Amino acid sequence: MRPAQAIHNWQADQKGDPGLPEQKPEYVSAFRTLYGYAKPHMWGFIGVFCCTLIAILSDLLQPFLMKIAIDDNLLSGKNDYKGLLTICAIYLGLSLSSLLFTYLQSNMLQNIGQSIVSRIRKQLFGHILKQSMRYFDRMSSGSLITHVSSDTEALNQFFNQVLLSLFRDGLTLIFIIVLMFQLDTQLALYCLILLPIIWAIAIAFRSFMRTTYQLARTRLSRLVAFVAENLSGMNLVQVFHQQKEQEKQFNERNSQYFQANLREIRTNVVFGRTFDILSNLSIAFVTWIGGNAVLGQHLEFGVLYAFITYIRQFFQPINTITQQWNTLQSATVAITRIWSVFANKPDVMDRELAPVDLRKEELNEDEDERQASLSSFSLEQVKGRIDFNRISFSYEEGIPIIRDLDLHINSGELIGVVGTTGAGKSSLISLLCRFYDVKAGSILIDETDVRDIPQATLHRLVGLVQQEPYLYSGSIIENIRMFDKSISREDVIRACEFVGADTIINKLKDGYETKLSERGSGLSAGERQLISFARIIVFKPKVLILDEASANLDSHTEQLIQNALQVVSQDRTTIVIAHRLSTIMQADRIIVMSHGEIVEQGNHQELLEHDGHYKELYEHSQGNVAV
């Protein structure tokens, strides 16, 4: 997808959000889109422009003062000490003025730049949080980390370095040319010959430099993604003694990034040194032409002195701009990458309740029924009946995971779901939680399609305990109530007592205020699972799902979960996915899945008598495997 089209698609999705800029898709570019973020700071940019203007004039008038001192005083033989003191005082005042307004412009631009980048970073993280699970299936965490950190930092450098250079050095060039024409028109015209040469060099380097900087950032993204992947799977790396292999792969990626950086540096050095050589040749040329004019008494010495000073200053802003060229290229690449993230539309989105046009005599019956169902849907009144109506689903086209599955669960029913790996058990739960949408059919909760229920409501309605619980950095109590201050400490403690986690937590040094590190390291798998179970209980879901929640628990902890489950499943629809059949033997009904289909269902005893898939799984779990 082209960047312009991607940005257009993203903007079309973001209509109604006043914080995001709207652009015409066919003309939009990365930097033009930034105008929407810069527009609220227009008065600040005007202030920066004014400060920059005063600072530049303060710098550039100093050589002109020296020209006056040399030609109108020293070489004229006036020996006007009072006039010289006046010129010195003005020179000092200009120096102080340059210092003051340079300080002001830098601080003002820093403040504007940081505000814009902070806003983009906030919206970028918020946009990533809204993405569907399918997006995270195809995007590495390292790439997303790079977008939020490195790419936004490249934007920050654009505002604080590149934009400042364009303001300051661009105006400096213009004023230097004006002052050179004021001093001597013929000599100024000779110097203008340099402009086409400079332009040609810049064009020649531009495409090559952009490719170089994009290569460096891409390899950095891959390196970060590899490190993130290894840190998250460090236990596997160590268990299977993969340290040397992973170090080898890291060194390969690090070497590739190193080579890309060297290429970037070499390109920058060649580009910069080309201008240095051109600067020195220009000064020599002006000195030769101007010196002959002075010797022939066609030019005043003070004018030549000022001209040489200006020609030096002429190349200083050019050198500064070229030094920022790599930052400009990095920012261009970063903006394109950031907007490519914004261009991604979530696969799963809330449906808006369409307004009813009372002037129409007829309404679509299905739409009318859907709106009536949704408007009457209340979280407090949910009973918990679930209907999977002939659903089909696949992660990739042509590879079906669930095929025409039809399942109806009564409110308050405890359902066990078993099957071999790849049978579609977890996919079924992901569809109920609406991490993905079905390809065909529908899933209803109390006769309301889950696609018509706002996701925030659905996720309060359906509580999920997964096999690998995730805990955040923070206290135990905050991890349980998920930083929701409306949930009291007493409710948290009651939930922990309910699942049997209270005893374990009270043994810790700081009890419920114990600080957990990322992913809850320091706690056993069973202890983390109990805390995640208490987290679900405290939110009081109408539907409870345990997805292999007891797979990593010892027998004692599993018994605690079983005891809690018997109580918490009362008057609540409960779905338990389990490899350990002991977890679901007492279920009201057991669903046996194979290759995305329900092949058997019934209670434990009925399925054993059926002498089918379930009996085979049960015998395997008991160790009765025929040789």
C-alpha cells in the first residue's frame, strides 16, 4: 500500500476525532500531515520566527559594523575614538541580543516540538491498543517498540534540530545574499554561481542518502525485535542451551546494523566534506577577485573583509543543513512508518447504533431487530445464554480452523471443552471474547450478537483466565483490581480469600502491597494463576472462561482452583478448556472437539459409555495406553 493511500485510509477511520488532522488523500505527504499537529502551535512558531530573525540580524550586522570601522574610520585617517567606542558598544549589544534571542528561540521550539511529539506518541500508543489480535499476530513486538520509541524520537529530532536549522540557517542564507549585494553587486553575482552547484550536489546525494537511512532504521527494528523476542523467551533459551546460537544470530543482526551505520556515516562524511572543499575554494576565489579589486583601488578593504566574513558564514548554514540531512531522512522514514501504523484499521470494531429515519415507512427487519436487541441489552440483566450458530472461522484464507460449528449453552451451565491440540478449543473462546470475528454464522449472548455489544461491555461480561497469566509491574492489589480505584481493597481481599490466594499473599513481606516485577517474577506459576483468578472474580463476570487455567498447577493448587470454581460457577455460565480431564469431569456437559468440529458431547459417564474420542482421551490421561 502506498503511504499516501495508507494515510488516507487511516484518516477515514479516524473521522470525528478532533485531535487527528484531516488531509486530502491524493496530495498528502508525511510532512504535510504534520501540519495538523503543528497548527495549534502557530503563534509559538511565529514567536520562534521572530526570535530567529532578531538573532540572525544581530549576527550578520557585526561584520557590517567592522566594515564601517575599517573604511570610515581607521583607513580614512579620522581616528574618531568616540565613533569607535560607539561601534564597539553596538557590537557588544548585538552579541548579547544574539545570545538572548537564540536562547529564547531554542527553548520555544523545544517546547513546541516536545508537545507535538508527546501528542503523536500518545495517539500512536492508543491506536496500537485499539488493534485487533490479528494485527499482533503479524506484527512483532520489537517493531512496535521501535515505532513508539525510536521513530517518535526521530520526530523529536526533526523539530528540535532540522526545523530549527531550516528556520535559522535558511534565513541566514537569505540575509547574507542580501548583504553581499549591498556591499558589491559584481562580487555577489560571482558567488551566486555556487548555488546551482550546491543544488546539484544535494540532488545527487538525496536518493542515495534516503535509501541508506531507511536501511539503517529497518535493521535497527529487526535487532530490537530479536532482542525483545529473546527476553520474552529467555527460559527456553536457557533450558535448551541456545545461548551460543542466539548470540550468533544477534551478532549477525548487530553486524548488519553496524554495516548500515558505517554506510550512513560514510555517506554523511562525503556529503559534508564536499561542501567543505567547495567552501574553501570559494573563499580563495573571493580573496583573489577581491584582492585584485582592492589593489586596483576598485574596492574598499573593509568591503572585502566583510565579504570574506559573509562568504564563510554563507557556507556555515549550508554545512549545518547538510549535517541535519541524515536526521531529516530518518524523520521522513520514521513519519512514514508511524503513519503506516495509523493506517491499520482494527479488524474488530464496535458497531454504531444506526439512527432510525422515522420518515421511512419500511425498515429493514433484521436491522430493526438488531437495534431493538442492542438498545435493550443491559449488563446487569444478562443471564448468560450463549449460542454459536453454525460458525466458521480461519486465521488464513483456505485454512479453516472451525467448520460450521453449532453449539448452544444454557445460562448457568458448566461446560467442559476437550480435544487434541489444534482442535479449535482456544479459537472458539477467542471468538466468544471477540478477539476475532467469525467468517460465517453468529455468536449470541442472550440473543444479542457479540458484534453488536460494545467491546468494553463484552469484556466486562466475559471473564477470561488463561494458561499463562500476565501480571503488571506494581502491587498485588493493583494487579487484581487492574488499577480500577472503584474496586475497594475489601473487595480484592474477599476475592483472594474466595480463591484461596489470601494465605499465599499474607506470607509475603508486604502482603497485598508487595511490588511485583514484570510478569510477576518471584511467584510460582500456581501463585500467579491464583492472582489472575482473583482478578476475574473481583470483576464479577456473567460468563467465566478458564482456558487451560490449571495446566501448570500442582495438585494442591489445582484443588484450590477446583474448590473455588465449584462456588464461583454457581448462577454463572462457565466454560472450562482443559487437558486434565479431572478438571471437567463434574461439568454439566462436556464438548469434544476435533479439527474444528464438535464430534461428541454429553456428561462424563455418557461419553465414557459412548466409547469414542473422549474415552480415548480419558484412557490416555489415566496412563492406559495400548502398546
